[in-house]
Amino acid sequence: MNLREEKYTRFALCREMLETADVVAAFDSQAAAPWADALADANRLFFTGEGSSRIFPAKRAMYEAMKTGFPLPMATEGATQAMEYDLSRHAVLAASNSGKTKEVVRLFKGLEAKGHAHRYGVMAHAGAPLAGLSKQAHTLRCGPENAVAATKSVVEQALFYQAVIAKLRKLQVTGLSGAASAIKAALETSIDATQVAAIAKAPVIYFSGRNNGVAEELTLKTNEITRKKSAFLEGTYAVHGIEEVMNPDEVVILVEPFPEEEEKFTQVLSKGVGMQVIAISTRQTSFPTIRIPSAVGFDEYVQLAAGWNVLVEVGLALGIDLDKPVRARKVGNEFLG
């Protein structure tokens, strides 16, 4: 995918994906300071939102926190289920691209009625309903998205959470320039035509990987971009029973697979089911591999960008209008009031 060919540039989706590297390079981590100050006495963090605004930003933050030993307990759930929880001890962080997602607004109204003080909202539009319901509101700088599938906004939401947690740890977010270059490289990597054809023909596309938001977010993007059925297989779920109902014409895409699990995936999926297995990885795996650069502290963003690249090529191969799904909408459930 690139900005030199009309087959890409005619779609807002591709233009917005390719703008992501610039969004990362220009990100101002100091914008997180007001939130970090307000959260200084927080006991635990709860991330909420719907769809893309929650999956990657929240789960990536939680994954990094667990890897680095960040002491505050963290959890995430959709906003409607969150209404059933006792969140009195949590600072609640909500991301909504529009700032008017009905589920999120409803949750924040309920928390406000209970006198819950620690409510924080991230959105792309200043003055949205979520802003007025938040103790601190942050407006993204990535600019509007015209495609239905959210891309650059998801990355900036995740960066903002990353910056907030870094400031809580009295650390700085560094390496943005290198991360931007790696994301650009992943977006512009040429995808092997045989891999694109195999994925385009598959009735179901599975994504397997860590529970860090990447594979799960790509599963959602598969529906929006390629109009194909997809499923997220967390960790090694792909070899723990689901193989019973998999078919040879389906495809599994492994995101940075665990080296010690590759042989099992080969036995169960490649040989047992007879299906195509493709990897997205910083190293050459035992499967056909889409190689991507590493960016320390930002590898999940690079993996996500590579997955976008793959899905765009598949969508184009299928002749799909990438900007106009038949049923999906930019704001899945809009608050009106």
C-alpha cells in the first residue's frame, strides 16, 4: 500500500492508514500530563469503550503493564456490561472516536449520578457529550476519519493511554520517530500475491496471537474491510479444540507467533487440517512470513499496521469498496440527546 498508486489513494481508508505514521511521529506525550496528575491517587484503572476504541487501546495498555510490572490493577469491558460492575474504586477511562457512543455516554451518566469522580474520556471531536461527562477530556489530534473502519484514531488512542501510564510511572515516551518509520514500512511492505489470493478465497480468516489487542482488532477489521467472517483465537486456542471444525480452505494468520508453539501449529493446522497458515513477524518463522521491522516499545502498533496492509490487499483483490460497508456505520450506536 502506498500513496503513489491511485488504486490506494482513491480510498479514504488507505489514506488514513498511511497517515498513521505521521500521527505517531507528531504525537505530543505531554498532552497526557493533566490525566496523569488527576490519576495520581487512583487505586486501579478500568478501560471501556466499544469496538476498535476499546480493543486495541485498552488491551495493549494492559499487556504492557503486565510485562513491565506496573502496579495498578487494570481491567476492561464494554460499557454496557460495565454498568453491572462496582466501579467505585476504579478510575474509568473511556475512548470513543465520536464522543457520542450511546453505551459509553449511558455508563458515564450513570457514574455521574452515583457521584463517581474519576471519569476520563478520549475522543476525536471536541465538545462531544462524553467530554461534558468527564473530569478530564482529551481530544485527539489525528484529524477526521471518513472511512467507516477506524484506523489512525485507534493508534492515537493507544498512544495516549501509553503516555498516561508512562507519566504515572514518571517515565517518558521515547522512540516515536523510529516507531513511525517502522509503521510506515509495515504499511508499505509488498504482500505476496499468493498469500493475498489464499486469504481472499478463504471463507473464514482466523487471527491468532497474544491478548494484546492486535489480533483481536484485526479480526474486527477483517469484517469491515474484506466483508469476510473472522475469529480471534487467543494465545494457543487454535490448537486446543477448534481444529475439529476448521476446514482446509480457511486461513490462520499468526501475529508474532510464540517460537516454542510453531511445531504444534504445524502439526495441528498445516498438516492436520491442511489449511494455510501465514505469519506476521519480526523474524522468519517456519510458516510463510510477512516480515516487519521491530520498534521497541511500539511493536504492537507495527503488527497492527502490517495487518491493515494485508486486509487492504485482500479487499482490493475482492473488488470491495473499502470505504462503504453495506451495514456497518462509523458510530455503531449513537447517543441522541
